[in-house]
Amino acid sequence: MSDTMLTEKTIRLHAAFSNKDEAIRACGELLLQAGYIEPAYIDAMIQRDTLSTTYIGNSVAVPHGTEAAKPLVKKTGLAVVQVPGGVDFGKGRVAKLLIAVAAKGNEHIDLLTDIAQICIDDEQLQKLLSANNPKDILEIIGRMEKR
């Protein structure tokens, strides 16, 4: 993963949300502020989760836009939002870590592989969930990628 895909500016810690749409919008706002997406991509992220949940298990959700929204992505990027109290993604699925993806072309395949590796490593996931500094998140993800 390129260093420019995830930066301290696209990491939000200790967040709390009343529902999943609010959480997904917060992820989208980080992507938007970093220049990764056009504003309409955020609505496509909500729509995508409505079509099929973006909750992937192990307290992790991976919000992303619909296939039709790909032209709204300016460049590939990630946003990480930590939600210690969790946010309900329905059917008892509570996400405490949201990793939002905006990808050009097929770059998302490699990104999703990296994310999956992080999420199945319980020790590293717990470190992400308890991190108190965006630099810690960057360091943990960087170490995971080098494996």
C-alpha cells in the first residue's frame, strides 16, 4: 500500500455514531477532505451498504462505493475510523473499526487483501482498536503489509 493511500488526516480515533449511515458518512468525509473522491461518492457508499452490508466480521466494516460510483474516485485512498463503543451494522453485527476504501480501476483488490490480512490477525486488530494516536495506526498497518 502506498504511503499516500492512508495518512494521519484520514484516520479518526475514538469516534461515536448513532447509526451506520452516520459512521459511513464520516468515513466518506475523510476521503473527501483528502481529495480521494467527489462528494457524490459518499452517497454511493451508503447505497452500497444498503444493497449488501459492508460489515466483514471480527468487528470490522469496509465501507466503499458502488461499482457505478467508480468514476467519482479521483485517486485510490483509505480512511480508518475507530469506534470503541461500536456501531450497529444490523443483525447483531457491531463494527468497532471502519476501513473505508476508494479505489481507481482494480486497485481495490490488493487493498482488500491487505485489509483482510489485518482483520484476521486478532492481536494486530486489538492494537488498531486500542490505538490512541494516528501514527500508531499507520505503524501497525505498515508492519502488517511487510509480512
